[in-house]
Amino acid sequence: MRKYTCGVPKEHCSGSANFVINVISLAKVHDSSVEAFNCHAKWLGKLGYKRVGAREFDLGDGSPIRVLTKKSRFGGILRIGKHEKTAKTKRLVPRHEALGGIIGSY
């Protein structure tokens, strides 16, 4: 079972908060990378960005266009913690195989 972070402050995130995340305190998580992408896109809209493409967002003030990662690869991937097969844990930890870090506004 994997969960995904979206990088949105928890006050604006539509994810669930019923998991404990060791590294990122009080963050919310999503069930899929597409849900995390949609949450981040909605937040950018609240910040004043306009969607100009499938993954492109423009603030309209001449600043660079913000391009998000593909929906299928979006978000910080988290996995269930130790003893996932023997115990019913709600502890999530970052996936070790990930090549990048998790960046967010937490």
C-alpha cells in the first residue's frame, strides 16, 4: 500500500490525515499520484495561476511558467512502515527506492 504527498499546505490539502508520517509532521496523504496532482493543481488555481496546458500553469505576470511532473509520477511516494504484514500499522515512511526528495510546504 502506497500513499502520496502533494506538496500543498495541510490547510488547503484535500487528502486524508489518518496516517502518521515520520518525516513530515502533520502532512496529509492521497491514495494515488493522480489525486495528489489534482490537489496541487487546485491549490495553484487558488494562488492565482491559470492552467495553460495539461501540466502547465502561468501566473500571468511575466514570470516563468510552472510545469508539474506527469500525473503518473507526481507526488512524494510513501510506504507502510515496519511490520506491515504482521501488524496493523498506520505509520508511513518515504520509499527507499526514490531517487529524489519530497519537497512540500509543511
